[in-house]
Amino acid sequence: MKAVRPPLFLTLAGVVVAIAIALPLVYLVIRTAGMGYEDLWALISSSRNLSILVNSAVMAVLVTVFSTLIAVPLAFLTVRTDLPARRFWLIVTTLPLAVPSYVGSFTLIATLAPRGSFLQILLAPLGVEELPSIYGLPGAVLAITLFTYPYMLLSVRSGLQGIDPSLEEAARSLGCSKRETFFKVILPQLRPSAIAGGLLVALYSLRDFGTPSLMQFDAFTRAIFIQYTASFNRNSAAALALMLVSLVLVILWLEYRVRSRAAYYSRGSASQRPIPVIKLGKWKWLAFSFCLLIAIFSVFLPVGITIFWLMRGLSTGYSFPNLLPIIFNSVGVAALAAIVATVFALPIAILAVRFPHKITAIIERCSYIGFGVPGIVIALSLVFFGANYLPFLYQTLPMLMFAYLVLFLPQSLGSVRSSLLQVNPQLEESARSLGRSPWQTVKEVTLPLVRPGILSGAVLVFLTTIKELPATMLLSPIGFSTLAVEIWQATENVDFADAAAASLTMLLVSMGSTLLILSQEQVQNKT
């Protein structure tokens, strides 16, 4: 049977993205080529750098495992059960994405550090002089997990919303219990969504800089930053970044091997029926306690510490700065980044799922590389190309959007792809047989059915862009500031009141965007 060629507009979009992703890698290769062979081999084979490689890999694995253990139960509880205050938890469990990692890590240290922390002070009357150390691998894994599990949560939630209720009804009619139906019917259908979310979590843990630095844990991002700032020779930093890219490629290869080639079709006309709600019964308050525990450490604790510093500032005569222009900048660039990432993620997802080929697989895999590379590396590579070859684009919004596309495209792509896997291709074939063009089929059939994935991907990109720091600082136009930059500058100046005001504003803006997304999902579920 002759393979069907993909439409031209899909192929062109995929090629553009592949070229975009290649630019930072070209920069790293150019920089690394400036080192001699002996110096390069000495750097790569040094025991310290090999230890950093192992540390980063172990951290990524542990964060992914713990994020799965948190996100899958939360997604099921907030979508499919009669959990008390379900809508409240549905919003709150998404908000950790709005908390900058360095802010969240600082609050954990202030609460759980061995000496002088809030918990140690509370336990001091009981004779506890020192708590177990939170620094190192345990602290890094705890902090990154608490503030990245929503990547998997949103992806799995999208998958849950696309499961055809008739599949569960058939399993129950055959005598399967609720537990058996979950593990034999629901969980296998969530595999693409869980893999897509797990990939984002693993890659984010590799590119995060704030948490490993505050937790005093040797990871690649910390080593790369030290090389960039402590030496005028950036060749060594580029070589370390290429080692990190190699680790990212290994993760992408493992994800490709783990990903099943089986079809997961479940979204069609039947899946538009209302999703049945499962009664928790005696497990209701245990589930409620689980949600509360996660929310305390990932949302309430950072917000509480932030409010404490804000109230302390107000008691000394602090007045709120005018944050409206900064809010406008933050929301504007984050919304634009979400639109751009979604527009380019759609054709790549369709190519990968509907037109499998070696070339489309390469395009899809390449699109994930940028998310695993630290933002400072992507930003510096674009500074290099902008200053040398595209000076008219240097420090402009188009260049900033390009950086966001390279960094955050996988967040949208993973959600869209997992939703597209649930759409039976026969629906699209039927539209084509009725005379619809490829573009009309995508517009009238595919897009409406993958809408949950599109919305989840868009909110992921929005929430991550609004707190992005290195790329924004290096590539934004002169005088252009965002909430993330404001928080970082206030923290650098030890002005915790200003940092608290900007942090709370970021949380409110992120909560508003989350409510908007959830309202759209609610409208869709009723139609």
C-alpha cells in the first residue's frame, strides 16, 4: 500500500521548527569546536563531570517517578470522582506551575532546613536541635517534584477527558470491578498522556537552575552557569551543555522505546457524552487529605511565606509599586508564546501521529531538545546569532518569541499529541471521502476533537513563559520587564517586599488564566 504524503503546509511547518531547534545546537557545536581535542576529552572524562552526569540522570528519574505518583491520582480524583471541593482542587493543584522554582525552593529551605527553619523552631521545645538535612539530592528532588508535577497532571487530565465512557461500561458489564476497570481500561488509555507528561517533567528537571543551586546539588545547569559566569572562555560551558544535550537525547530515545506503537483511539462522538462520576465512599476524606497535603507544600507554603514578607514590608511603611505595565508585559508575551507554540505544535503532532516516517519522527524528537537545555544556553545562542547575523532582530519581541518557541514547544506538543492519539483516524478519512480538503478536515474534524489537548498545552506554555527568567532577561527589548524579572531583581536586592508583591501578582494572573481554561473545558463538556 502506497504511503500517504502529508499535506504541504504540515511539512513546511515541521521543517521550520526543525531548523529553529537546530540553531542553538549549531552554536554549541561552534563553541565546543574552539577547544582542542585533548582539552575536550579531559573535560568530558573528568570524574567530577561524570559524577554530575550521573547526578542529573538520577534526579530526572526520581522526579519523574514521584511526579507520576502525585499527578495520576490527582488527575483521576479531580476529573472522575466526587472529591469534596473538586473544582477547588482542580485549580489549586495546577497553580505550582506559577511558582518560580527558586521561590518555591527558598520557602522549603525556610521551612525544613536543619537549623533555624520554621519547623525546627517549632520542635525546639521538644529537644530537637537539628533536623535531617534537606540539601543535596533529597531537597532537589522534593522541590522540583512539587513544582513540576502539574506538567503531568494537565496531560493526564486531558487524556482522562478523552476516554470513551462506553469502554468502561463494557468492562463493568463483563463483570469487572471498579478497581479492575481502572487498571485494565482507564490506565492503559492514559499511557500516552502519562509518557508525554513524564517527558516534560524529566526534561524540566534537567534544565532547572534555581533549585539545584539553592539545594547545593551538583547538576548540569549549576555547572554550566558557573562556567559561563566564572570564565571568559565559554567553550567549556558549551561542551558541558552538549553533554546535557546528549543526556536529553538518551531520555528521548528511552521515551521512544517505552512509547507503545498501539493505537489508543477513544475520542469520537461517544466520548462527548458526560463523564460518569465515581463515588469515593469511605475513601473520600483520605483522598481529600492527599490533595490537601500536596497543596500545603506546593501552593499554600510558598503563598504563606510570600504573604509574610509582604505584611512585614507593609508594617514598615511599604507601598505597592505600579505593577500594571509589568503585568501587561507578562500576560502579553505569555499569551503570544502560548499561541505561537500551539500553532507550530499542531502540525508536528499531526505529522508524527498520522504520517509516521523517519523524517517526521526526527522532527518530533528534535522539538523536545530545546526544553531540556537551560534557558541561559538557548538565550546566549540566540544572542550570538542575533548580534552577528540578525542585528535587526536582536533584543526584539520576535527574537524573544523565537526563544520561547524553542524552549516551550514540547509542552504544547505533548498534550496535543496524546489527545490526537485518541482520535480515530477513520473520522478524518470519512471527512476526506465526503470531499473535504486536508485543511478542511483538520479544521472541522481534528481540531474540535483535540481541543482538550490544545487547551492543556496552551496553559502549560502560558504558565511556564510567565515565570521564564534567563531568556527574558537576555533577549527582551531594552526597558521591557516582566513579573519574573521583577521578582529576580527584587530578590537580588534583598527587597523581599517587592518580590512578594510581584510573586502574589503572578499567582493571581496564573489563577485567572487557569480559571479561563477550566471554564472553557466546562463549556466543552456540556456540549
